[in-house]
Amino acid sequence: QAVLTQPSSLSASPGASASLTCTLRSGINVGTYTIYWYQQKPGSPPQYLLRYRSDSDKLQGSGVPSRFSGSKDASANAGILLISGLQSEDEADYYCMIWHSSASVFGGGTKLTVL
Amino acid sequence: QVELQQSGPGLVKPSQTLSLTCAISGDSVSSNSAAWNWIRQSPSRGLEWLGRTYYRSKWYNDYAVSVKSRITINPDTSKNHFSLQLNSVTPEDTAVYYCVREDSYFDYWGQGTLVTVSS
């Protein structure tokens, strides 16, 4: 079982909100981890969006709009990236990441389509 | 402004060694706050962190378990760069390789090098 699991794809309409989930493997408690989120568009490397550990411990990337926000769902053992007011430019691949045992681990990514 | 410039061959034969270099401008490989990473990306394996080197009064390395027996990441303070060596490559090592600075998060990425493992 992968350490981080993300849905492979998600579609949403312009102006709507999209909730991207990143589920941690059983036995790895989301409450003890900082979840990092990256956005990747075709032909470019991933770009940092934000990291979220708690409401008092989070860091938005420079220039990243406030309509991108992070949270956790402890009951689902998952990190969440919420994108509100979707725009066509938000169409991209989104990756979550954690540091686990001194190693960085990425999720498989979610392809977000805005249509 | 930090810039990372990658160099190295785009084609490597199976069983040989993949070698890439990342030249740093705008920062120092000996920085006490940054770490210098290699990350690769392929359709089959997605984004995969390979390892990092960093200086905190002495040099440290962390490597991914999946490549730990085959990988070396070395800093070169005289040239302000760091390198990746991956031994005994197979076609599964075919990927785009990125060098990446980490300072609280992965903030600066090299341009990426497509490395194909093929005879």
C-alpha cells in the first residue's frame, strides 16, 4: 500500500470549489505530519503551493492566491487541498508530499480538469 | 535569485552509471539552511525523491530506500555544485531528473534532464 494515495483525476466547473484529498497509509497518523502541496503544469517542474500541519502552523507559497488552502480530515486520515473559485489556469496536476523517516514521499498526483 | 543549472548525458546504457551535476547560483551548497535534492519523474513511477545532501556544521546525506544501495549525492564546494551518481541503471531508471533546493520546502528546481536508459 502506498504511503500517500491521491485520486488520479477530478473535474470541476469554473467558479466552483475543488477538494483534493491525500490519504495517508494506515498506521501513519495525519495529525503528526505536515502536508505539502505542489502544482505542476505541462512542461514545467512542480511549484510549491502551501504546507499545512495545523491552523496555527501553515505556510502559503509566495504569490499563491488565498483561494488555495490546506486542511486535514482526521477521521479520514487525510490532508486536503481546497481550491475555491476555480479558474481555467488551475487546471494542472497536484501532488501532496510528506517527510517520513527522513525521506520525502510524494503522492501519485491528481489531475484537475476545469470544465 | 537562485538558479540551478543541470548538466549531464541524456542517454545511459543499462548496467552503467548515471551521472548528473547541478550548478548553483544565488546560494551556496554549504548553506546552513538549505538542502540540495535530486527528484525524478516518470509516467510509471510518478514523482520520486531520490536523496539530498546538506551542511549543518558537517555534511549529511539522506537517501530513498528504493535506491540507497546505488546512489551517491556529493557536494563540491569549490565549484558550488552537487552531483548525482546512480549505479547499475536499468530501463526503469528512465525519467526526467531534477535538482531541487529545499529551504522549508522545495522552492527552486533545475530545468530537468530527460535520462533514457537504453542500449
